[in-house]
Amino acid sequence: MTTKQTGFTLIELMVTIAVLAILLSIAIPSFQNMVLNNRIAAQANQVITALNYARSEAVKRAVPATVCSTNGGAACAGSKNWSTGWLVFADADGDGTVDAGETVLRVWPALGGNNTLNTVTNTKITFTATGVATGFNDIFNLCDTNGVAGSRTVSINAMGRSYVKKGDATC
């Protein structure tokens, strides 16, 4: 009585491994690019969230609210580099600095993935009680390892409206 053996031959196994290697060499770079794109999109959304939050808090509290870069979360850093994080605070006197008695409303952590976030001219954004960004018509450049092609520009106009554009930043 003869029995049929089941399994793979060495040639079948080698062909399968070769096909798998080809597929992985195509898929892994695409996956890494997808991760970078999702990370920078999420970070741009965090900036928009902070700006909208500050604007709504200024209107709700009927006092100015300021967004600024920070190094530790307790005070403004006074820097155009926002990669280390940023905060929103109720700026009762409207001077753009966290003074005694002024409440820090929310703090955002530093950016991940070696991404950079820089403003072109201003170090802080102050919204009035009517939601207007006083003296501010600037942009944020959000960049990653993909350079300009993967970058995001977060723009805010004097009326306080903010929006994101893809691939338009100066990196």
C-alpha cells in the first residue's frame, strides 16, 4: 500500500519566499509613507484645535485668550519654534504673557517624529473677546522628513479663521 505524502517541496518554498520578499519590498515603504502622512495631518489638526479652542474660550469667557509656544507648559517661551509644545491661557490683561492669576487652560506636548512647527513672524496669537486675532495674519510651517511635498501650512487670518494647506510650507 502506498501513501501519498503531503507538504511543500524545496522549490515551492523558495518561490513562495521570493514572492513574499518582493511584496514586502513594495509594501514597507508605502506603509512608512502612510504613517508619516497620518502623523503630520494629525499634528496640523492639533494646531487647528488649539487655535479654535483659544478663540472659543476668548468668546466664552469674554476676555482675551492667547496661544503661544512653551517649553514646559507653565509659561510662554517667546519663540517662533513651536515644536516643543504650545499652550492656551486666559490672558486677562491681553499682554501675551502668563501672569499671576491668569489660568493656563490647556497644554499641548512637543511634536513627535522629529517634525518641526514654526511661525513666520509672530511668537503668540491673542484672540479678543469677539474672537478676532489681534494684529495677527501669519502662518505656521509644519514639516517632516518628506520636505515640502509632505508639509502642511496652517494659516490664520486677522478675523481668527484658521485652515490647513498641504505641500505649501517653507521647510
